[in-house]
Amino acid sequence: MVDPELLKLLCCPETHQSLSPAQPELLQRLNHQIASGTLQNRSARMVSQELAEALLREDGKVVYPIRDGIPVMLLEEGILLG
């Protein structure tokens, strides 16, 4: 889990919207897509690592993965939700 104080400081690098932890239902749906080989990030690369945690942008359109406890706040690593 991301430290709550760190979460207050983080924002989307594109829109500067706030972020919140992704709900388990969303993570489950994304992990199903990862397992089936159909989930791509914004740079059109297949996401291969299961998501134990992620941060959801305020508008619900983008998820940023958390890997080894570290939020990956790079535009190209964001996952567009449709």
C-alpha cells in the first residue's frame, strides 16, 4: 500500500488530477486481461506483470501501476481504461 502522505503528493503527470488506490474489482479485471494477453499500456506494449496494486486517476480513465511498492508515474506506463 502506498503511504497516505506520499499519495497526497502524487498526481497524474498528464492532467495533474489526484490519484487513489485502485479497487480490488478493477485490479481483478485488469489481471484477467493481463493473463489473456490483451492488456496494453499507453506505449502499446503488452502488460505482462500482474498488478497487485495500482493508482486510479480521478476521472477513472487511467491506471498507473505500482511495482515493488513504487508508483510508476510515467505517461507511457499508464493503462487507459475503456
